[in-house]
Amino acid sequence: MKQLKKAFLIIAGSVSLVLGVLGIILPLVPTTPLLLLAAACYVRSSPSLYAWLISNKYFGSYIQNYRNGNGIPLKAKMIGIFLLWIAMGYSILFVIPLLSVKFFLFGIGSYFTWFILKQKTLRKPE
């Protein structure tokens, strides 16, 4: 049973990691929470995968900065909000025909914009 739990956590962590990496490029896919979920799964199942994730030069800093309470870099906030509204704007203006769904998408975009802006901004050391 313990091996089954370990395998499940490794699979769940790996799926979260892949989705988190996709979230770096795709709007509305939350990068940091998915990477945090991957880290939580790995820490309970595979110390080597957890160490690799935390020390990864591309997305290890997302986890470390968030866990340390440092926040999200301003550039990441700006890019995230920009890509979010490019995708939402295109969908609202050109893809979705129903007015109620357009308002719903606008509400979702507004919520995620607020959520991103609400997070602490990581300042570079001077």
C-alpha cells in the first residue's frame, strides 16, 4: 500500500509539474500553485525529485520565492496579466457569441487580474 501511495504521489506531482510548466506560457493555467502542488507531492514521495524541483534553474525559484513569502516578480505579473487579457480579449471579441458567456469570461479575467495584483511583488536586491 505504501508503494502505491508513493507511485500515486509521483504521478500526481509529475502531472502538476507539466501543467505548471505549461502555465508559464498559457494564460489561466496557474503556474505557482501547480508547482507548489508538485513540490508537496514530491516531498512526500521522492526526496530526489523534490530536491531536483527546488534546485531547478527555470522554475525552482517560483517555489522558493513563494514559500519564503518573497512574492512574484513584477515582470512575471506584467506578462501574466498581458497574456491573460490577450487571450480573454480575443475570446470575448471573436470566439464567444453569447453575451452572458462574454460577461462571465470578463469576470474570470478580472478576478485573476485582481488575484495576481494582490500577490506580493518580489523586489530585486539593490
